[in-house]
Amino acid sequence: MSAKPIVAIVGRPNVGKSTLFNRLLGQRKAIVEDVAGVTRDRLYDVCSWAGHDFIIIDTGGIRFDDGDVFTSEIKMQAELAIEEADVIVFVVSTPEGVTHEDAQVANLLRRSGKPVVLAANKVDNFAKNVDYYEFYQLGLGEPIPFSGIHGYNTNDLCDAIVERFPSYQPEEEEEDAIKIAIVGRPNVGKSSLVNALLGKQRVIVSDVAGTTRDSIDTPFTYEGRKYILIDTAGVRKKSRIKEATEKYSVIRTLRSIERCDVAIIMLNADEGIIEQDKRVAGYVHEQGKANVIVMNKWDLVEKDGKTMNKFDKDIRKELKFLSYSPTLYISALTGQRIFKVLDMVDFIAEQYYRRIQTADLNRVVTEAAMLNPLPGAGKKKGKIFYATQVSTAPPTFVLFVNDPALIHFSYIRYIENTLRTNFGFEGCPIRILTRARNEKEFS
């Protein structure tokens, strides 16, 4: 499956980029405030339009002066978004017209060679003859007028975005090879682990160019087992923009996660878990990817008999949503336990693609419902008629019930825990859906 296209929203400060971001998502994900420069961190989420899923990136306002301590950093974030994006939405402000900063941003975008949608914001009354045509002089094609606040004409804007998506060729990858993404914030040791895995004599590296756009995948074999390290060029090479802070790794991380079977979520034992670790781990979980939590730089930690247990408790506290994920403690620098990572990847991948027989599944679900009946009485009581596994990667199950509204999320969690107890699925997110069925169908 091809990775989702990436759309970057860029422009000078205070033109309505975050408002558009929220409008496209249908929710207030970014902080919107009428103060220039309020968006200092790039935000991202997944949108859907006309049958196309894509990742949308909100960037800080691009400025070309040195009047603010954040100016150069925000500009670098935006430049990276431009470099990695498939389509760029350039937002300008119609009431203000073309400014000198707009012209500078336009020059930056033309040099990128990327498809650009020129979005003229703050057209709040289409009944009036609003002059947005002056934006033609930016040399980026026809401006599309819209209102981020009121939502006017955003349909046309979305159509223009989707029309510019690239067409990807099907990926030619070995079907029996496990695709691994090593993800995490900068300086946790991703490249050290890649080099350690590929540098040992027991590992055979095949000299095959990557099959995906703007990345290089590295197929390799270890003890007869085939793997593909995804986007290793992205984690090993020095970017044109120095990755001085954790923010700059987001887009490449998203691309790697999109395409993997198993994600290795790397943490730094010497620094502990920080907010960016949670964001990366959260995206792995939300995308339904199998994963293992790997605590690197274990050689730098002073230890006693309780150290590993303490770290495990901290991980479970900070990454509660990954309660199903196994943990490993390694040192990529010294080679400590690095090949246990591949053993764990093998085990988790097997769980990720595991399919449960329908008879076994229904036996377990029926027993669970008998041990812990759904609350309520009479017609107001929930009832599970039947269960089936509809897909793998991630394992996905459907419960046919009398009324999905009567099945509380806490009971879904109970069923999930029951499935894990009986069938494993270690390192795998489980998705459980409910569907309404008439009781007569099962009588």
C-alpha cells in the first residue's frame, strides 16, 4: 500500500493557516489566536476527501527577518515541510493583498518545484466583488478564494489539493520480508541501531535500490530471515536542514510508519520519556501498527536489581495506550541485546497477521459474556450474538449486537483484554467494531 500523500499548509504569519487546518479536519486541533507567530510547532493529522486519505501539516508563519527568537526555527520547519510535501497549500490574506513576505514565500515555493495550491483566505462575502486576482502576480497559478472561518468554498480548495496528488507506482517488495520502521525523536540512537544491525557479519545486506519515492529501503537477511528497513536513508543521512530539534523528524517518521509492519519505538534511557516520544508512539498506535518499545543507551544507566522494573513502570505510566507493547533494553553502541530486537519483531509480526478460527473466537467471547454480563435489563440490555475476525494487520474483530449504543467502551476494553489473554496479540493494537443485528437472525 502506498503511503498517504502529504499536504503542507504554508504562508506568512496570521493569514489563517491554522484556521484552514482546523476546517479541513473538522475539529479544533491547532490553537487559533489572532496574534502573529502563535503556531510554533508543526502539527499534523490525517484528512479524507473524495476517497483520498492524506496527511496534512500545519506550519508556523514564515518570516524572513531576524526580529524574533523563533523566526529562523519556524522558517526551517516550514522549509522541511515544503521539502517533504507532495502538495503545498500557500495561504494568503485577501483583505491585505500581496505583501513583500508573500512574494518571498512564493519565490521559495517556485524553487521547490512542488505542486502549489494558492489559497486566498478571508473572502467572507462571495456576494461582493472581491478582488483576489492580484495574487496572480505571485506566479503560482489561479488563486482559489475561500473563508477558513466560515468554510466558504473549501470544497473547491480540497478538490484542487486532491487533483495535484502524485500517482504512485505499486511497490515491488518481497512478500515474505518484514518491513521495519525504527522511529523516535532525534538523538535516541535510531541510526546507531540501523548501523549496528547492518554492520554485523551475520547480517547479509543486499544492494537493492529502494522502491519508494524519495527514500531508500534496505533489504537484509539475518539468520535466514528477511527484513526491510524502511527509509533508512532518512534516518542516517544528514538532512539539508540540520535536525537541531525534535520537530524536524516528524514528516519522515510519518512516512516510515505508514509503510511498516512493525515499528521499533526507540526511547533514550539516559533522558527518559518526553512529550515528543508520546507523539511518535501515539501515531504508531493510531495507525494500527504492531510495535515494540526499545529503551536504548541502557549502558549509560546506573543499575541495581530494581532498575529495569522501575523503567517498565515509567513506560506504562507515560505510554498507557501501549500497554500491549513489549519492552526491550539495549545498547546500540555496545551491541547489547540488539539482535533480540529482531527476534521480538519476528514474534510480533506473527501475532500481527494471526487469524483466529471463528469457532474459537466465539467460544471465548461467549464465555466472557457469561462471566461478565452486559449491564441493563429487558430491551435495554446489550447482547452479543456473534463475533468474527474481519482482517489482520491490525487484528480487527466485529461483534454483532442488538444495539451498539448499549455496548460501553469499557466493555469493549474487557473483550479486548479477554482476547489478549486467550490469543496473545502481544505488540499489536486490536480493533473491535460493533454492528447491529436483529435477534431473529440468530434464533
